[in-house]
Amino acid sequence: MNSCSHPAPLTDRFGRVHTDLRGSLTDRCNLRCAYCMPAEGLDWLPRPELLADDEVVRLVRVAVERLGITAVRLTGGEPLLRRGLPGLVARLHALDPAPELSLTTNGVGLARSAAALREAGLDRVNVSLDTLRPERFAEITRRDRLADVLAGLRAARAAGLAPVKVNAVLVHGVNDDEIADLAAFGAEHGYVVRFIESMPLDAQGAWDRDRMVTAEEILHRLGERFDLVPVDRRDNAPAEEWRIAGTDAVVGVIASVTRPFCGGCDRVRLTADGQLRTCLFATEESDLRALMRGGADDAALEAAWRSAIGGKGPGHAIGGPDFRRPERPMSAIGG
């Protein structure tokens, strides 16, 4: 199939068209962020259960050629822990049509890999960074690696992985006093800083809504230091954005809990072990790995994918009486 072909849109029963695939490459991580997992880590997936490179490429090819996926974000765990990642990126970049390729990372290993990933065809990166203070970084992540993350950000910018986005999860009493400082850091260095409301996806089940810093609070704190000018929201974009007046700097807020954007969701998720999820908070999965390893052809994979999306619910319903936490934590789902 070539770039002149136009597959039928991947549409659910609410008319939402899905063009964005989040594909996890591993559930492993080299940090132990307190809001994500316990200090001792988790029981990682056995290697035979993980999709091999050929399987990742095949599923992404089906998504691009047959389902109309135009953007692919590689996630984890920590995707930079995947061996041979530049080679996998190059194979995905070579698909026809080539999807936009991005990567979400904690940045620890980015200084060593940014140039190779850009050369392989990666377009941009999102780097998780919750604090600018070394001692606080070590407390949150249980690792003393802030200098490595900052070096990774610089390397990504130098390699042309633009725009470099910085994602910060805020928690009351932990890092909510750094909101304006993080925004100023982004403005100084040319990064787009996005503040994310914490979500009930930690492995410990300890999420507390009262400790979540809401979008309203974030904007209030930013407004104490900066004049903010609203930026028109792109269709289906998860972040609301503002420009800091008098500059080109942009800050964003992803308010998944208090301002959910489920009505315009265009995302579908693939876990590192080949399970298709229609939502970050889905409680059911479709096993594409088993289909593929059982000999299914591309048409069968397409049909299974379309069937799963056809059953997608209206939204995550956090805070509602019917909300159920997914069994998998964020590191196993893919951020």
C-alpha cells in the first residue's frame, strides 16, 4: 500500500476518528518516581512476552496503512531502555506513509541517544521533569539523576528534536511551589512546559485527589508571575496552551481529571506485550500479540483493531460512581 491510498478512518461509535497511536516499548524504568511505583520497582514483563521489533513494526504498519494512523508516540516505562531503539525508529520512519514519530522519556539517557534518534527519523521528544532542585529530584525519583535529565534536554534541542516538551506532574506539598519556576525555565531554554494533573495510575493505589494540583490552581500560580495569552487549541490536543506575554514561550496544562477531553479523544494505545487499549483507563484489552503469533494476516489484525475501537466508551469517568482503576499501572500501560 502506498501513500496515495486512503484507508477508512478508525472511528468509534461516538464518531471520534483515531489517528494517534501510543506504543509502549517496555514496562521497565530506571527511575522509581514515588507517584508511579514503589521503591523496589515492579515485577517486569518476561522478555518473551514483549513484542519483538518485527512485531512492533508490523502492528504500526497495519495501523498506518490500513487504519489511518498518522502519529506514533513511543513510550514506556522508559523507552530509551529498549535495545537498538534507533534502528527500530528508522524502520518506523521508513513506513509509507511515514507517521510523525515522537518519544516520551524521563530523559536520563537522552544525552547519549538524541542525535542518533533524530538521524533515524524521530521528530520530537517529551521529557518528564517534575522539579529543578537536585535534592527534590532525588526524593521524587529515588535516583540522583537531575544533571543527566538536564543534559538530555540540551542534547534534544541541539539535535533538532523540536519542539522539546517538558512534562511536569504536580503534587501538593511536593513540588507545587515550583510551577512558575518550571515555566520560567522553559521560557529561558526554549522548551514547552506542560503541567499535568496527577491521575490514579500508580502501582501502589495511593493516588489522592486532594493532593492533585488542579488546572485552576496551576493557572492561578502562573498568573501571579506572568501575563498569559490563550493559544487556540488544536483539534484533539490534550493540552490547553497559553503564551507568556512579551515572549514566544508557551506553557500548557493537561487537565485529564478536572477538564477531561474525552469527547475529542483520537488516541489508541498498544502495550509493550501487544495488548490494544482504547483508553488509558480501559479495564479491558484486545490481545493483538496472540493473534499475530497465531498466524493472523493483516486483514485479521485490522478487523480486531476496528472491533476494539468500535466498543470504546465515552470517557474515563474519574470521580464518577462507575469509575474503576485499571489493573495495570502507568508504567505497564505506556504513558
